[in-house]
Amino acid sequence: MTEDTRPVVVVGSGAVGTMLAAQLQRNLPERRIYLAGSATPSLDTSAHLDEIESDGVNVRGEAAYTVRPLVCRGAVDITASHLFFTVKAGRVEAAAAEFSSMAGEGTIAAVFSNGLDVCKDLPRSYREGGVVRGLVGTGAEITKPGRVKQFGALDVTLAPEPGAVEDSPLVRRLAEFLEPLGVRVRQKRDGKEAEWRKAVANAVINPLGAALELRNGELLETPSAAVLVDALAKELQALIDAEGLALDALEIVRETARATAGNRNSMWQDLMRGRQSEIREVTGRFIERANSRGILFSTHKSLYYRVLSLEKASSSRDAGGDSRLDIEGGNS
């Protein structure tokens, strides 16, 4: 089979998207790697993209390096071999529509956003060709324009779109592309279970860390926060059991918090910057499922409304906050 040397496009220029584009460019120096933002980016994102165009992406973490991926604002006239969507949950549909012209025959589309059922937000034209559900296990934070702090090696889980009958060959193809590039890849056959595992961790760590202003590891080390971690996990466990999934909510949350202990989660970062968070997609969709099954979800509901209140207060302090698609989906 002839090697596909078409450009790779990462749609979403926040911390995770920038980290991914940098990793790809570092390990594929001769390949065109695009970091794509909206055609009308926010002021913060515009400054970030300008810095990358000028001086490249400076990554700090397990390794320290600088690379210069290409930058585009809106779609450009190319066809990508891979389209990675790292935008916020709730922005996938808009991002897919804006960049649809960059998908062609054989393009692999992968959605790395947080939340449940995000692949369903892709237009039919993408889904008919098969979609990979990607889940990033590595935290990242933009410390200043053009600079990303990475918490550990880039670790991703790849699975078929939840509910798909058979997408395993597509998952294998994407794994074979990423593994030689220094990405730790786990392949899962059950897309629903893989998505729920990540969503459960996000639904506890992200809103609780944002509300209490605690880093992931501090949620387990602070007694008052640890009590809430247990209560939130217990409510999620009731929903998990009703869905027929073999997952341990508390174990998932503790394992994720320890693995990303130093990370300031993306929801907290959003509130700091006056931006709309992912609380509606991360917690809101769990609440909808719990309500439909008659499951008491009071702790999650209280936290949900607390984050909405903080979000409103932070956006009023920073009128420049922006929730457009150039702001990527965060990770625990």
C-alpha cells in the first residue's frame, strides 16, 4: 500500500490540540501538520496562533522542545489524511462543518473531545466513512501564547464510535499511524465503555476541581474534597450499573486523579479565562440519563448549578471570553 503523505489537520488550537499537533510535527518533520482554529478566533486564540506562526510551539513536560506546525484559521484548500477534532464538546458539529472541505476519500476522522455521544454531532458525510473515538489521558495547559505545559507522555485510547457495528480496522490504522510517533496508544473494541470511562472521570474531576480550585491530585488529598469525590462516584455508579457496564466509578476517578495529579483541569482553566465550560456536555448529559432512569443525582446537580454560577460570574469579569470552536476540549 502506498504511504499516505497528505497533510494532517488538528482542529482545535487549545492545549490538547496544540500538544497533539506539536507531537506530530516533532516526529514527522517533513510532513505538513496543520493546527487549525476558527476563521474568527477569539483574541486569546489569535495571539496563541500568531505566536506559533512566528516562533513555533514551545512544549515543556517530560521533554522540552520547540516545533513549528502550520497554522490555519478556517479551512484551506487541502485534503487531509487525518482530521483530529479536539474542540470542546458541543462544538464538534460546527467544527466539522467548517472544515468539511478538508475531508476527502480515505481521510480518517477522529473525535478527541470530552463528553458522551460526541461522535453523533458529526455530519453523516463523516460518519458514513467511519469515525474513531479518541480519548486523551494526558493533561495539558497553555501557560502563555505559544507555550504548552504537558503532564506526562501523550497517552490516547482509540475505539470505534460508540454503537458502531465494526470500525476496528479504522482504529488499527490510526493506531499504526500514531504509535511510531511516540504516542502511547490503547485500542478498545467497545467504544461505549471507553467513552464512559473517560466521561466518568471528567464528570467528577473537572467540575469539582473547578468549583474548589484544586488540582486533580489535591481532590484526593483534601479531606473535604475526597468526601465529595466519593459521593459523586457513588451516584455515577448507580447509573453505570443501570447501563449494564462493568466499570468501577470510584476506581476510575482515583486512578485518573493520581495519573494527572499536577494538572489544573480544563474546566477550571475555562472559568479562569471567562469562557463557557463543558459542564453542559460533561455533567449535563449524565443528569439527563439519570433523570430518564429515575436515579437520584443530587450531588451532581448541585455541582452542576454551582459551576454554571461560577461560569456566569467569570464571564462577566472577562467580556473577552469566547466559546467558539477554536477553544478545544479539555482533559482531566
